[in-house]
Amino acid sequence: MVKRQLPKPRDLAPLMQFKKFDFNASRRRLSAALTIEDLRTIAKRRTPKAAFDYTDGAAEGELSLSRARQAFEDVEFNPSILRDVSQVDTSTEVFGGPSALPFGIAPTGFTRLMQTEGEIAGASAAGAAGIPFTLSTLGTTSIEDVKAANPHGRNWFQLYVMKEREISYGLTERAAAAGFDTIFFTVDTPVAGARLRDKRNGFSIPPALSLGTIINAIPRPWWWMDFLTTPPLEFASLSSTGGTVGELLDKAMDPSINFEDLKIIRELFPGKLVVKGVQNVEDAKKLADLGVDGIVLSNHGGRQLDRAPVPFYLLPDVVREVGQDLEVTLDTGIMNGADIVASLALGAKFTFIGRAYLYGLMAGGRPGVDRAIEILKDQIERTMKLLEVPSIEELEPKHVTQLHRLMPRNSQTLVDQPQ
């Protein structure tokens, strides 16, 4: 029998310690977020449906996005043992310069629509964390203002080649003049994908007021207050072109883009040239032969061609074929630091986050972006320590097994099967 007694006050005192209450509600919310999914939940609660769905959604049935995320969930890690991981080094070199972490912020359009600080929050947070920031052609902050927000960090520019080529050439020259060291030549957008959530929500810039948007705005007055008291949304890099949003989008996506355009941009830009949107081994090999500095394996976050290849599945084959000739990087579907570690182990030189950063932005502006980066950093370090790998360079394919739910059907095998 266990002897029982009444607790003494001095025994209770150590147990009666309450966490000091933080009267800053935003800081309280962000500190309670332990995962990117937690930030997504906060973002959904605080952002109007049309803006949230623009970030969260993908093309058509959203199969490409769900498959990309499933691919990362189907990773099995293979840890080592008895290695000193009291310290781990998460720094790396990519496209001719350093990064404190093996991921950067991907280009995103209409960013100030999600939260009024937009690209300024992303660029300044990236600079503070020592990672690169990528500005989209369809960003809502100018090239020069991003440079001012991140004066000492690495800034990159994502370029759409437009029907009016002189606009693209001018943007390329502005990026070079502002000290951007890398340009992302984007090749997966001959036309815009069918973003059905946006169509159903009547998405527009500026947001159009309707009965639905007004009802949706009632519990989110802070978003509308920010929106109505800050400068109007526009494509800051394209503000001199004029025209409606639809006209600007039409200029930004040109189905006639070709390899000659790539050659011209190479001649105009003195920094690193990276091709974004590569989706097969053959194209990767051709680009390696042309001497580009790197590629981004990407299906545009599932926002262009639905049922497109999953970049994470492509990664080992592409690295095997061209990894010695150019730097292979990856985006689409990353929601956890473990996703980044798995990509690095299979040969990716670097990775990019889009939605993960925007969830943080919508959840709390600049502090929310800081929190998103911090969450991923902690997850990367913890995963590396549990794998017992002390540096990025020591991650190898042996540390990861890709478990496949979707396997290509072998046509010859099907023919040989008994009827």
C-alpha cells in the first residue's frame, strides 16, 4: 500500500508557477504556433477568404499540390548512430553566395494582398535570417524598395518574359542596377493555370466589394483597415506600363517564349541565371548544355498544370544527370524542415518556400514571417541531429527512402498479364 499524506504548502509552491501573460495578442498567437500548419490556421482565421484562397489554392483539382505534399509525407529517414551532433551547421553556398539556412523565400505575386507589409516583411525577415529573398515580376513592391528593405542581404528577381519584350528587358536591367545577384527565368507559365478557387471567389485587385466579401470581412476588420489605409495595390515593378490587372497579367504570360529569349536575358544580366519551372530530365540536360547556372525543379506550387510531375520525385534522376554541371534546387509542397532535409539528402542544392512564408505573413506580418523561418530552422536542426548528420554537406541519399504511393504503370507488364 502506498502511504498517503496531505500535501504541504512548501511542496505545492514549485508546482504553482504560472507563465507570465503576454498582453500582445499577435505575439501570443505566434509564439503558440509550433508548425507551419499552425500558422496556416491563424492565417485562415485572420485573412479574407479570397486572399487566403489565392495563397492556399492551386490549379483545377489541386492534385499536383496534394501529391507534392504527400511525397514529402512518404519519406522514411535512415538515421546514423553515435556521431557528435552537439552542433549542426545549416549554412550552405548557392548561386555564388552564402545562405545561413538551406532555403530561401520563393517569388510570390500580389503579396501585399495577403497582408499589407507584403514583400517588405519578407525581404527584411530574409535579410535578418541570412537567407535569400526572391521578388516576383507580379510582386507589389518595387525592385528598388525591396533593395532598401534588405540592403545587405541577397535579393533575387523572378522574371516573366512578356509579349512586350522591352518591359522584361527593362526589369532585368533594373534588377541588375539594384544589385540583385540572381535572376529566375520562369518557363512554366505560357498561360495562367485555372485557379478555380479564385474564379469562384471573384478574385480581383483591388478586391471587389460584394455581399459575400462584406459578410466575410465582418470578423476581419483589421485586414480591411490595413487595406484601406495603405497605398493601393499594384504591380510595383510594372507600374509604368499602365492598364488593368487583366492586361498586365496578359503581358506577363506569353506562349511564344523560347530559347532565344533565354539567350537575350543571359546577355542582359551580369549575375547568375537560373531557370525556374523545369519538369523533366531532358530539359534539365539541355539547359546544362546551354550553360545556365542552375535550375529550380518546380510545378509552380501546383498552380499551373494540374497533374504535373512532383518535383521531389524528379530530384534524384535530375541530380544524377546534371548535378555536376549546374545547381539543382527545388520548390513545391514544402511545409516542414524535414521536407527540406530530405530534399538536400537526395541532392538538391537549395530549396524554396512560398506558401509557408505567406502563412506567416498573413498570421502576423513581419513577426509572422520571422516565426515561419524560425519554425523551419528548428525543424531542420532537430531533424539533422536525430539523423546524426552534423552538416548539410554530409546529407546523402542513404539517409532517405522515398516511399511511393503513385507508381507509373508498366504497359508491357499489363499486356503480359493473363486476361
